[in-house]
Amino acid sequence: MTCTIEKILTDAKTLLERLREHDAAAESLVDQSAALHRRVAAMRETGTALPDQHQEDASDVKEMTKHKPHILLSQENTQIRDLQQENRELWVSLEEHQDALELIMSKYRKQMLQLMVAKKTVDAEPVLKAHQSHSAEIESQIDRICEMGEVMRKAVQVDDDQFCKIQEKLAQLEAGTYTTELNPQPSKRKILLRI
């Protein structure tokens, strides 16, 4: 059987309504007994009093009507106290459950965070490996480009040297001081070129 706060509140309201009904009934019984008591007192004065046995019964009834509302009230009060105690226990239990749920949720969040971090690490490994292989390829290509640049620099230097030599030869030719061998014959003649 589950006990909820709503059920406790409805039971408390029902008990309160019963308590009010019993209180009203007790007040009407007190009024009726007071009326009977006045009638009995009036009958005594007139001499038509009830016999002794009836007087004892009337006093017992009067005595019961005095105590009965209090008995009913005390029973209702004990029930209300029991319900209040049960309500307190339920509140404590509810708080304990909330604390336990918060603890469970915090552990769940922590594990999910760890899983996400682990997954990111796993997901990052292939990317990291691919990046490393690409960077190695890029480094080798950079080395090849540097080698090609060095070869080109040497080629430019050789070309510049050749250009300088050609310029010198042209300058010498223009000055008329350059001699060249054209297809040497068996006689090995030297031809002087003048421009």
C-alpha cells in the first residue's frame, strides 16, 4: 500500500470534517442533556420526580454526555497525531529519496562525461594519425621542394656564370680581342674574328 501526500491530506481533511460533525453532535447532545436536566429539575420541584433508579440512569446519561465528546475528540486527536507523524516520516523519506536520486544523477553525469571524453579521444586518434601521416608527407614534399630550389639556385648560378662569360666574350668580340677556333683543319689554323 503506497501512501502519498495527497492521500494523507485528504485523510486529514476527512478526519477534520468528522471531528467537526462529532463536535456538533456532542454540542447537540450536551444541549439535549441540559434540556433533560432542566425537565428533571422541574419535575422534582413539582413532585412528579422520577423514581430513584431513573434518577441514577439520568445522572449516568448526563455523565456520559459530558465525557463522550471528549472521548471522541481524544480519539480524533490521536488519529490526527498519527497522521501528522506519518506525514513527517513521509517527508523525511521523500527527502532521502531526492538525495539518493541526486547522488545517482551526479554519478550518471560523471560517467557520461568520462564516456564522452573517452569517445572524443577515440574519435581523435584516427584524425591525429591521419594528420601525422599528412604532416610527414608535407615534410618530405617540403624537403623535395628545398632540394629542387637548391638545384634551381645552382642552375641559376651556373646560368648567371654562363651569361657573364657570354657577356665577357661579347665584350671581347666587340673590342676585337677574342680569338676562336673554328673547326680545326689538319693544318690547325686559327681564325681571328673581328666584328
